[in-house]
Amino acid sequence: MRKCVNGVYVDLTEEDLVEVESLPTVPYKERIINRIRAVYSVDDELAILRQRDTKPEEFAEYNAFVEQIKDEERGTEEGEG
């Protein structure tokens, strides 16, 4: 791994690696929710879910977005393991 120091990328030292490895990881479910909230508020999400039969295109767009996020986060988890 590398880090940027004053605009120059350098390799991490052993101390840096220990520090990075000790950082807490955000749970999968929390990462998903955070990414959804970056685009949809709770009120927006509830409205889309409530109106899924009357606005199927809007629901399909929302659902595809959520499924894409879940796939990406699953890939991140697999890469970490």
C-alpha cells in the first residue's frame, strides 16, 4: 500500500500497516444504508416503496440502484477476506 505525503506517494511503513489494520470496519448493512442515504432520504425511500404499484418505473430504478450497491459491497467484502 501507498500513502500521499506532501503530494508524493510513498510505501507504507510497518507502523502504518498496523495502524490501518487496526481501524474498525463498517458492517455490510451499515455501508449499504449509508450509500442509499447518500441518494434517497428515508421519506423518499418510503414513498417509492409505498407507490411501487403506481410508479413501477421509479421503483425499478430504485431497486436496481440498491441491488447494484449490494453487489458492489459484496465484492468489497470478498476482496477483504
